[in-house]
Amino acid sequence: MPELFAARCENYHDGSLKELIDNYFCSEKDRLASASKILLKPNLLSATPPERAVTTHPDFVRAVISSIREFTSAEILLGDSPGANFGKYEKVLEVTGVGRAAEENGVKIVRVEAFEPVQKDGFLYSSLADEVDLIINLPKIKTHSLTGLTLAVKNMFGLVPGNTKVGFHRSYPSDKVLGAKIFQYFTILGHKTMNIMDGILAHEGDGPSRGTPVELGIAAACSDAVGLDIAVTRMLGFRDGFCLTSLEALNQGYDPSWLDVPKANVPVLKVPMSKRLFVPDFLKKFVAEQVYVKPVILNEPCIKCMLCKKSCPVDAITIVDSYPFINKNKCIECYCCHEVCESDAVGLNRSWLHKRMVKS
Ligand code: SF4
Ligand code: SF4
């Protein structure tokens, strides 16, 4: 039976964080001691500073590195493939502070795309995952516009190389199907993971990157990523299936009855605008056509970097008068363009019915 560890931590230097990590590593000391190569897999979604809480905090990474050295002599690597920002890895490492946290502690930084992709069970992942004996998965607690929450299972999606992640949106535009596919992908690599979750400063609202930081003050760890996700989901006050990757695990028979989840007394997280809507089944089709949030390019702040165009999984963005232009008929509202734009030049236009039904 896996063991669940959870702690209240006022900040990243709180002794209870070190204690949690030490206790977790101690419970897995044989796995750590027998590994010769270990990958640290933080959430490095985009080039945003730690106070935005989009990425795993560099001091969280420092705490893990400092503790792991006491349990293993393995070579430690750190790597991720940052969402649609895959062309700007160095900038992501610099701005998030995670690059420095790794370098100053002798951890080698690797790029997911530098390793051959491997095809398995219809999915593509970086062979970096095969090169290492263990993956220490370091997710950030965030609400997510598509999957409800992004936690440990979703964080492993970063081992899908480069643009292939965007291809998931093309192939699976429904959020439930996307969550199910990410869970299925996770099952290929899940056995290799140990998971330590950063919820000290979390991200709420229109996550994974356009929400706001919130001080939650929790950290949690478990070698069962699905169990950890469900435990944290309960600590946050949501139903088990709110996180769509967990919903798929539950649908496939995952039994969470072993979980003994401590009371967290944390603030209730603001959910993404896309999840604040209930539509009865019989009205769904009709209403769905009237209720939408469409991305729109704002020419004034646009610096014409075309990252939005590159990130669009369905080629809905063309160039008109040198600016990107969104073809509304092709757009599947995945918000990848909104997520990737660093100039706040992709706005979200809400339909009249959406405005009536969903408080902003
Ligand atoms: S909308 Fe944003 S991402 Fe797209 S070209 Fe303009 S600045 Fe770049
Ligand atoms: S235009 Fe933006 S929201 Fe629409 S499909 Fe492309 S990336 Fe997604």
C-alpha cells in the first residue's frame, strides 16, 4: 500500500517542507539507493516568474535536490518540455529560476526533445524517460481550463516531446476525452514516478497559466500519482472526479478507499471560467452553440512573434495584414494561443449567454 505524506508549509523555507520530503524519501530509500540516474520533472510550462505560480517554485526544487542527495548517489538530471513554449527552453529555465536552482546544485539540465521519441500504445514520449531509473515528478497545484486541475498525472504530460502535445488538442478536442488520453499516456510511465506536489503557492482561476497565484500552504507526496491527485483534490474541497485525469482512473476501476486524507483548511480555489457552467444534457447541443469563449487577437499589444500561430493545433490562425487572425469556424477553443502569448495579445471574447450564465 502506498503511503501518503502531506504537510502545511507557510513558505518554501518552512522546516515542515524539508521534513515531508525527507520522510517521503526515507519511505522509498531502497528505490532511491538502487537508482543510477534520476530525472527531476518540474512543471516548466512557460517563462513566468515564480511569484506567478505557473511553474514549480525554484525553492521547492532546491529543497528536493538538497534532500535527495542524502538518499542516493545517482546522477540527477532535470528536464521538461514547456508546453507550447518549447522553442524557448533556456528563457523558461531562466525566468522561472529553476535553471539556477539546478545548476547551483550540480544538477544537469536536459531537454526532453534532445532524446529520440518512443512510440508506445499509440502515444509518443521522449526516450529520456527510458534513460532514467526514476522520475521525481514535481507538479504545481493549479486549476486547469480543460482538465479541471493539473496535478501529478497531468504533469507527466511534459514528457511528450514538443509540438506533439499540441497535437493532443487536435485529436481530442473534448476535455473529458483529453483527460482520459492524458491518463492513458500516464500509465505508460507512471510506475517510474515518485511524486512531490508544490501547493505552497498555487494557481487558481483560468489555469494553467492565465489565472492568479494563491497561497495554499500545502505540500504532499506519494508514489501513487493517482492517489496523490485524488487526495489533493479532496484537500481542495472538490469531488474526486473534478480532475479529469482522475475521473478516467476512477472509470477504469481505480479504488481510492485506502486514502486517509487530512483536513487541509485551505482557501477554496477559484475554478476556471470554462468549468463554471452546468448545462443539462438535453440542452447541451443547442446551448453549447450559444455559449462560448472565443479567442481574439488584440493587434495593439501584439508583437507579431507568431507563437500563437505555431501553437494552434488546428491551423485556425492565419496572417492578415501582418497580424495573426483567428478563423472562428476552425477554432476548437483550446486556448493554446491564449496560453502561449506573452504579450497578453490574445483576449477571450465571451458570448452574451456565457456572460449571463457565468460570473466573471
Ligand atoms: S498574439 Fe501574442 S503570440 Fe500571437 S503573434 Fe501576437 S504577440 Fe505573438
Ligand atoms: S485559435 Fe487558439 S483557441 Fe482556437 S484552436 Fe487555435 S490555438 Fe486553440
